[in-house]
Amino acid sequence: MTVLSWIAVVVLGLGSSAVFVWFLRDVRRIMSSDGDDRDDPAV
Amino acid sequence: MPFRGGVGAGARGDALQPTRDRRFRVWGEDPIRGATARPGAEAEPDPDPKPRFVPGRRPVRIPPVQIGALDTAIVVAYLVGMVAVGVWVSRRIGGFDDFFVAGGRMTTPLLVCTLVSTYYGLDVTFGTSETAYLEGISAFFAYSAPFYVAYVAMAVLVAPRLHRYSARSLPETMELHYGRGARVASALSSFVYSAPILGIGGMGLIGSVFFGLDPWVGAVVGASVALIYTVLGGLLADALTDTIQFTMMCVTVAIAAVYALLEFGTPDVLATKLDPTVFTPYGDLTTSQILVYGSVALTPLVEPAFYQRTFASKDARQIVRALLIGVVLWMAYDWLIVLLGIGGQELVRRGELPADVPSWEILLHVVEHLLPPGLLGIFLAGCLASAMSTIDSYALIGAGNLVYDAWAPVVKRKPGDATLLRATRLMIVPTIGFALLVSTVFDSLRDAWIFMATVLLSTNFVPMMAALFFLERPSPRAGTWSAATGLVGSLGLFLCFLLAGRELDDGDVVWTTPFGGELVREEALLFTVPASALAFAAGRVADRRARAAA
């Protein structure tokens, strides 16, 4: 359980920070995209 | 928004153990019957005429935690920053699609942030820490773990199928298979589920514990900030603020956990000091309790926020990846919150916290003990973030349910895009007002959560899973009958519990049915979901006969 706890600290602290950095790299594209390239509806 | 608190085993008798009270009141005392004393407890003089937002059957008076100017400044800066994001994004909203599903342009990192922060509000944060404080690591294994299975099923099985639909919401997906009646029933159930009762209650708790505010004031201030940026910027503002909120809540919990591991010792060390049952995976839960909470864990499969974000994702791969990354983060988050909750037991054992500290507040007292100024303010902002990310997202969904799913399909003249946008923005205000109102009906957050989850699952689970996995052609009667039976059955049962229910000493509410048997409120969905399945089967037969006759 001790090892699990330290792994959880690393995953949550570094993992969430990494996702945030990933988002910052992506945000310009999100804000400028017109959103017309979704999958074609099949239903 | 899976609530994880205060169910299961009974109180422990050991004086060093935290006192257990299974019900956490939404507003500190029963708004209808007034404050009630815990069975066996002496009535205490009440020096403070204002009831604190506390769990339990009697308001417990603990002075507000004093926080410094730096921490307060961090919290205020955070609130102002959220409104600024809403103002900025509002200039980019061109129509209803932009507002409600962010124009379908959400990518993996944004989806991870918004899914994790939206689905995990203060209800999970405080509920899990409370359950860990009272019951130990069963908070993780018995309550949280079944949800991970559902998240993975949502990612692998449901989301890819769902993304193929040309829809914007769960009720609209129902209409594609079953017609307008099923959509309206689904919309009403989704609205009930999405009313951000738990987040608003949590805001009241923070305002009460840290700023000495009346719970209503804290809740209204926090909800108003969430309301402003959601009305202005819709899902995109919601998601962008979620990224900040997601990072704050995750990083602050991780930092607090490091402090806890260093201060209290690792779990292996704690296991030698605390009651052995604290580290028993399923505690003293009965099989039926594990079954009920395993059933509630099916909620993610019909979760309106998951559906909305699936439709908002740029493609199916983005949402699948986001959900799978989210599962890992949710697991880490839950485990560390459990650790902090168990830290509360250690503080009680050392005599640094009174044994009758309200269990619902335990996380706040533990972090106040652990974190230095500055970090405490960031943690508080993280808690506010956790609540606000839930309030904004579900208020938006609730308003969309009323306007887009319940009103627009039934009016004769189809409303235009501008009307839909205006009406949805407008309905966010009464949606939050409805949540405030409903929060006064329930004695506790747990009661509210059970009600909301039962209504959502009973109405949508059977028809939606059948639509996704079994149906080859539309079956209007099956879906409509099933959704209507689930909705009316669950609402009717809860009305019976409200009007004729009898409260037991352990906080459970039972209703004696006209047939003589007794029904426990927590187990209502074990009856309403099968009833919905039976109605679905009957509708299928009726549809087949109708087709044969035609």
C-alpha cells in the first residue's frame, strides 16, 4: 500500500500537470477550429 | 458525480474511533423538522444561533478555521479568473452548437480535464474522505472500484458507438430509437440528475468552515460565479475553466498526500497504529450493500455529462483516450483522498482532533493541519474548483434538458438556433435555483444522490443499453414504456419514502408497502430498473404485434 500511495502521488501530480501542458499545446488549435471534421453520423 | 459517502457499516464503539453518523445534512439541520439529536446524545447548549453546514443529525459547533490574507487572496483571485475566462470565451459563441457541445471540437487533453473535474466534485472528495475516515480503505475497494469498471466499459464499449450518433445529448439519442416520448422522459430524468445539488451544498460547507459564512451565502456566491461564466461561454468556457480546476484539484491533493505520508507515516505504518478493520478492503459491508453500490456504479453508462462530452469530442478516438486516461487519474485521486481521510483517524487517535468532529468535514480539518499558508489557499481554491466544475457542467446540461430536449421537440414551431441559445442561457438560472430548492427537501447529500442516481438509472439504463447493443430497428413502445415506467416508478417510490417513509436509527429510510413488505430507499433501484426492463419487454411485444398487423 505504501508503494501504491507514492505511485498515486506521482500519477496524480505529474500526470495531471502533463495533461495540462498537453492542453496548452492544443488550445490554439481548439480555439481556431471550426469543428466541422467530426465523424459522419451513421445513425 | 458519484457520491461515495457514509453508507455501510455501523458505528464503532471504541472511544478513540471517530464517531459515525451516516447522514450528512445538506444545510446542517433539517429545514423542515429542525435540528435533531443523535440517538443517545445529550442536548447541548447552542452558543451560535446560525447552524453550520455539518453532517450528522445534530449541528456540531466548531469555530471556523482561520485562514490568512494570502490564502483568501488566492481564493478571490481564482474566482475572478474564472469569470474572466467566461467573458473571453463568450465572444466566440456563434450558436447553440458552439454553446452546448463546443462546436464538436474538443480534443483529448481538454476532454480529460473536463471529464475528470466535472465527474469528481466535492461530493466525491468529501464523501470518499469521510467514508475512509469512518470505514478505512473499503472507501476505495467497495465504493470506488466498481465505478472504474463502468468507466472502462464506457470508454471501450459505449463511447465509440455513441459517437456515431448525430446527437447532442442523452435524451436526443433516446429519441433516435424510440421517439419523442422517450426523449422527454429521459430529459426529465437527466434534469433531476443534473441539478447540481451536491456541488452547491459543498460550496456552502467550504464557506462555512473556512470563512465563517452562512452556508447559504457561500453556496450562492460560488454558484453565482459558476453561473456567470457558464451563461456567458457555455461548454467551451466550462471546459476551459475545467482545465484550470482539474490541475488545481489534482496537484493540491497530491501535495497534501505527500504531507500526509510524511506526517502520519505510510499506510503500512498507520496499519500498526489504527484499528485493523481500517485496512480491510471490504470493511464490514454486507453482500447486499456491496451489490447495491455495485449497481449504482452503472451510472456512468448513462451519465449525461459523459454523453455530452462524447458528442463534443472531435472524433471517437479522442473521447476513448480521454476516458482511459481519466480512469487512471480517478484511481490515483480516490486513493489519495482515502489516505487523507484515514489521516483524520490518526489525528483523532493523537488527540489533535475531537472524536466528534463532523465526519463530513474531516478532509478540511486534515489539510488545515497539514498544509502551510499559501498551499492551504491553493487547496481551498482547488476544492472550490472541484465544486464549481461540477456545478457549471451540470447546470448547463440541466438547462439543455429543459430547452433542447423537453421544450424544443414538443412545440409546434421549431425554435431557431438563436432562440435555443438564448433560452438555454436563460434556463441555467432556474436550474441552479431548482438545485438550491431541492437541496432543502433532502435531509442529507447522500439522500439527494441516491434519489438522483435512481431516477437516472431507472429511466435510461435499460432502453439506452438496448439501443446501443441489441436493437436492430426502432422500437418506440419499448423505449417509451420503459423510460416512462422507470421515471414514474422511481419518482413515485421516492414520494412514498418522503411522505410515508420511516427513518431507522442508522439513517436508512424504509417504506411499508401496501402488500406488507418493507422497502429500503437505497434498494429502490433494484426494483425500478427491473420494472423498466419488464416494460421494455412488453413494449417490444406490442411493437412486433403492431408491425405484424401492419
